[in-house]
Amino acid sequence: MRDGAAIEPVSMDRPGAPGVAAGGDGAPGIALAIPDRRMGEPRSVAYYAGKRFLRQRLAMVGLVITLFLIILGFGAPLLAPTGYAEADLMSANQFPTREHLLGTDTIGHDFLSRVMYGTRTSLMVGFAAVAVACLVGLPLGLAAGLYGGWVDFAVMRLVEVMTAFPGLLFAIFLMTVVGAGVGNIILVIGITSWVTLCRLMRAQLLLLREQEYVVAARGIGASEWTIATRHLLPNAIAPLIVSVSLAIPIAIFAEAGLSYLGIGINEPTPSLGKMVADSAPYIRVYWHLGLFPTLAIALIMLGFTFVGDGLRDALDPRQI
Amino acid sequence: MSQTSRDPGPTRDVNTDRHQVDRRTLIRGAAATGAGMASLAIFGGVGAFPSPASVRTKAFAQAGAALPADAAPAEQQLWRQASDPTFAKVLDFYEAVYERPAVADLSSEPLVRLDKNFQIIPAAATEWSGSEDGKTWTYQLDPDLMWSDGNPVTAADWVRTFQYSADPAHAWDFTWFWSPVIVNYAAAVAGEVPVAEIGVRQGANVNELIFETVDPAPYLPSMLLYSAPLSAAALDSTGPLYNTNPETAVSSGPFILEEWARDQYLRYRRNEAYSGTLDIPMQHVTVKFAAPTTNFTLYEADEIDFMENPAPAELQIIQGDPELSEQLYQGVGDFRVDYLFFDVTKAPFDNLLVRQAFSHAIDRDAIKQQILGPLGNPAFSFLAPGFPASNMDALAGVQAFDPDLAKRLLAEAGYPDGEGFPDQELWLRAPTPVESAVGGAIGAMLTQHLNINVEIGPRDQKTFTDALNAKPTEIPLGFVSYGMDYLDPSNMLGVWLSGGRHSWTNESFDSGVQEATIFLGDEAERIAMFQAAERILVEDVPAVFIHYRTPVQLVKPYVAGDALVADDNGIAAIHWPGFSTGSTVPSGLYITQEAPADRS
């Protein structure tokens, strides 16, 4: 009896394909060592996933964009020409010049600095909100999938309640209650977006816990903790990575949407969504006020979506 | 980039066109109207008012009088304007003053109205007089005025209307206006006396209406701009919302409700039974509900005939367009002033030095130059130039921009270079693009000159207003505006009385305003009393005054009439309160033959 596929690699079902990190039924497992027939040495699934990821042009474009934006955003305190709150009213409403590469806004902020700090805000909200969603959704999904019974029942009813609320409206309601601010918007987006991760985690565990290697592990007396940490979570992690990578741009877009509606982040903290909203009355004259934050949002969305798609393809067990 | 030169901004280098007024004209002109108005209110009301008979004529259509030679046919006499749906929850003044479109008041004829020179003139009242002590006011009603249902308009309608407005079960949002003025009104609102005991009653006959005031009230004729009555018969038969349904609508005004598609449009047709003093060429009025930010688009698309307050960037487009710039008008509006206010009962704003530091840290000239342009002028006092008792020039130095002095004052207050000063949130009330920009600029200047972190916190209308009116107030630092309800200093300054809109209290100010308000003597002396009170207000800095508004309007070239001809002070604009029975504007506008035939 084998304790899952972690004990020894299994042979490939398809000629020429790398080994499947799984038990006898071919369930995936990232941590597994897989023999490389050409080299004659085992390679991990992560190695092959990485290799496939690097071969995808769009994913690489997305990665470059994402890394560029991360450097631009989080490096803003070092790279931006001015602080985000610094304004010179007498320099307001300038089109792009050498002095102000993206121009200035209606009260004289350097617009490049605002876009950089706005990008930082978006990324911060995106990462943090998804972290909150993970903190809420994954343990709930884990508990539901692992224990089943009344735990599963309770979690799923909670999921249904959350699903019954339209996401944006619920977020607007919560923002109205807790008020504007970066911390609050992270909390609200996180609270309203954990459901997908929870359901995915549960679904994965429901699938995996019936696998033969899990049954086998249980049969040899492995504890639930061991089963969960050594067999279930490693095998469930790949789709979760994909889901998380795709949840980040959704969270960023949610922040932009809420800020566009005026209930997200207050001035002077820059938010790309709010910058787009504020540009609306000026767009016919000061095109740069709408264009640059819109481009930044589009690039963020594009970058993360390409990376997410790339990860999905790279970690897809059917590609292995 | 092809555009590398510095853009002048939407509001800089504004050319004065034929409809615009420069500041000097504005001050001179409005001062004259203000003084004239004030003297009329004070002296004209107490003595016998000139007989209005000479100004009464019958409406065009009813009398069969010809439209002007260049007017479009009667069926094309349609007035179209936009309105914010946020303020169109009801159509009835006596249900929610602040949530109804003002144009809905066209269904009722007030006792008086304003002419284009801001003079109070007869409307439903043909004449009025005050008692020697200024506490009893008798209005003679037009005996010919009829409701559209065939009932005569009588004193009973006003008596019922005022009683309904004071009913505590009704909880009207405008009771504050009448509470300090009409006998027993405040007590009735509080449920302490029956509404039948308020000081509004019928006189010797059904066409005589009497108001009894708590104190001498020389300004009462001005206040009665807000006196459009409800129909007592309709109140009894249908209830207070009779004017929200075309089938039950009853009107004493020149128009009556035809259709109300909520959040879409509101349409009035001519009230054929109207026999009031307005000669109105328009046959229909259509209000299209749309967010204010879309008004310019609607105007350009020929969907509306008139709009106010274009955004700064839109103003730049207008000024750069030869045709649109010819359609630009500028007036004084309701003498509105925008100001920063503090909760002076709590730290750090309980410290006068802090408030003074704030007042010296804001560069109004820069705000004017870069944001407002023709939309406003720097303010250093509460009463705008032209408003009765305005004293801006004498008060200009009290809160003048002086960043070095501001820093010194803040240091004296215990916050050198802003150290230890708590972060602040500046509340804005449902801000327009201009208000957002001004609020942002104020925050940036406080950061720049005083090293204080200021977050800009926009709130919706209700949240802000509730927090503002809460006792104690819930707004430590806010930005808001105030405009007149009637042209008397007691109205504007009254908002600062203890227990009023703000938390600031000052006994000297209170007594000064109250004494001046009821003062029946020499006009110049009364004005001086108000000016002394305003000086206290400005020097104690419960507020930092930022700018006086000078509203900009766009009117289609096919709209003509006396309302667009310069008034006695050289100001050509559709004057406040606009297309309403509180104004002669409706009788001063018509559609010419140049208008497109398919307007709707």
C-alpha cells in the first residue's frame, strides 16, 4: 500500500509526457519527483510548470508588466518626482511637459507621482484584499472539505448567504457602514470575495479525500493533520494559485470601482479609480487626467490576468 | 508630446463677454439692489405699499395678447431645463423643501415675488401694511385669483397651509425658517400648542390675511417669498400630496402638473385658470432629470434651453467657442458664500490661534485664478459684495492669506510646524467638481503651509446635513456654502446665531444680530449694527471664508425676453430664484422663431 504518490513516482499515462504527481488515478501533486526521460534524473512538477510558464509569451508579457508595475508602485516613495500629497495650485491643469511627464491635475499634483502612488494603492489593495479573502475563505473551505457533516453544512449555508448578496452592492453597503479608507476597503473587498476561494478549496478536498492514496494513508493510521498537510493541501494548491492570481486583478478593479463611485479611498491618498472618476468633468479639455490612470488600471488588469492565465495553463494537470 | 506648453487652466484669463459682470459692477450693482431691497423691506412694508394695480395685467394667452413679433408659435413655447434627481424626491414645497425641484413651485402663487432688480413686488397679495410696532402684518389678497378647480384663493388657504407646515406630525424640514418669526409657530412645531394658535389668521374678510410676529419683523415681506399656498379644499379632499398626481393636481400658479416620470422628466402645462400677475408666454415646462455633470452635454445636444454652473473645463470649452460664449451669462445668484467651518467646542479648534492660523493659510486668490475663474471671487467675510450690509473691504485683512503668520500662530497654539497636530478630515457635502477641487486645494494648502495632514472626506447630502445639524455637531472640520433665503442681513447672519447651524456661540454677536434684525429706525444705523456683528464673526473665526459665488449660466440663443436684458445694475442673467413663481423670470422669457421646431 502506498501513501499517496509521495513515496514513489508513477509512470506516465501518456508517452513522452512527464510523470504525473499523483496516486494511481493520476491526481496531480506538485511536490512529486518526476523522472526526466531525457536527462534520466527526476524533476519536480514545479520545474515543469515553470518551464511551461516561461514558454508562454502572453504570460511572460504579463509577468513583465506586473513586475514593472510592482516596482513602479511600491518604489514610488523613491522613484516618484514628488510626494502624492504635494500640490502647487499655481501649476494646476498642465499637460505633459518635461517638468511634469504626465502633466498635473486640477489642484497642481504632479500626475506621474499620483499615478505611481495610485498604482501602489491598487496593488496594495489587490494583494491585501486577496490575503484577507484567503484568510477567511481557505480555512472555511478546508474545514468544510475536510470534516464534512455539520461543518460543511454550516459553511455552505454561509456561502449561500454571501452569494445571495450582489457583490458590488454588498461592498457599497459595507463601505457606507465602515467609511472610506485603505484599510476599510481592503477589509470590505476581502470579506466580499472569499466565497470563490472557499468553494474551490472545499471542492478540491472533496475530490481528493476520496482518492485512493488518501484512503491508504488513513488506513495506515495517518492523522487527519498529516493527511491534510501532506496529501490534501499540496495537491489542492495548484488550482488555488491560479484562482488567487486571478482574484488579485478582480480586487484591484473592485477598489477602482468603489473609488470611482466615491466611497473608496479619500484624497489625498491617490486611487486610480478615483482619479478616473475625477477626470470625467475635465476629460474634454484635459485628456491626460483620464488617460493615464485608465491606462494604469488597464495594464494592472492585463498583467495580472495574463500571469493568472499562464499559471492556469502551466499548472493544468492535463498538460502534464 | 505635442502639447508641451503650460495650459492656462479652465478658469484663467477669463475674458469678460457681453453678459458677464466684473467684480466692480457686481459690487456696485448688487449693493444698489441690496440697499434698495432692504429699504423696501424696512420702510415700504411698514407704510402703505404702492398700489399694485398698475402692474397687474392678464396673461398673454388668456387675454389673447400677441406674443412678441419674433416669437415662435404658441405651441413651441416650451421651457426646458435639467434638474438633479437627487433633489426630486417630492414635488411639494410643504413636504420637503430640500428634496423638491424648485420649478415645482410653479403650481402655486406666493403672496409676493422678486422682480429682476430684486425688489419685492405683489403677487397673490395686492398690498400689505404693518402695524406701528411692526408685529402685525396685514395682506390684502387678489380677489380674482382662482384655483384651477374653480375655487377662489382665499386667506383660508394660507391659514391651512401654515398650520399644516407647523404640524409636528408632519415634521417639515423648513420649520426653522418660520419658528423664530411667527407667533406660536415654534411652540406648535414642538407640540406645545395647537396649530390653530399660530399667528396666521384670516382678517376682516376672506381676502385679508394677517401675520403676527414674535418681534418687529420689517423683513417679513421678504420672507413671504416662501408663501406659495396649498389648496385647503385639495388638502381636505386628497391630502397633502395632491400635486404629485396630474389627476388630483390643483394650481393657483401659472402652470399645473401634466406628467411626472420619476427620475426621468417632469412636465407642466399652462394653467388656463391662472389670473395672476405673471404674463407668461411659455405653454409648457419640461424638467429633465439628469446628474449635474451631464447638463452641458444635454445643453449641447439641444435637449435643454438653459443650464447653470458648468464645470471649469466645460467653461473653458464654452469660452473658446464663439457661439457658446455668446450664450454665457453671469449673475449674483443667491449671494452664496463657500466657507470652511470648525467645531469650536472641541480641540484643536477650540483654540482661536489654531482657527486664525487656518484662516491665514489659504490662498483664495490662487483658488480664484486656478479653479474658480468667473465662478467665484475670493471671500474674506460672510456677506458677499452687493448683499445688504456687506463689509468685505473693511474686513479683508482679518483673514488675509499670510502663510508666515499662519505658521507663527500655529506655533503659538502649541503646534510648531504642525507637530502634534491631529490629522484632520475635511468633510464635503455632495461636492460638485468645483467644490471637490476647492476642497482638495484647501487640504493641500493646509499641508503645504502648516504641515497638517488633511484627508478629504466627501459625504452624501443627507449624511453631511444630519451630521452638521446634530447637537453636538459631528463635523470637526467641514466645507459648505450658504446662500440667502431673502435679501436681508438677518437671514444670512442668522445662520451663525447660537444654537443654529454651527457650534460657535457668541453673546455679543447674538445680541447684535437680534437687535439689528428688529430695528425699525434709520437704515444706515441698522446696516452698521449688522456690520459690527459680522466683524465679531470674522474676527472670532468660527469659519474661514473662501469664495463668493458668481454663477454662470448658458441660455440658448433662441430664448429671448426681458429676463435676459440687463437689470438696473447692468447685470444680465436669469436672476435667482429662476423659473419660479417667486420671480418675474417666467414672464420675461419666450422662444423665438429661430428655435428648432422639434424641441421636446
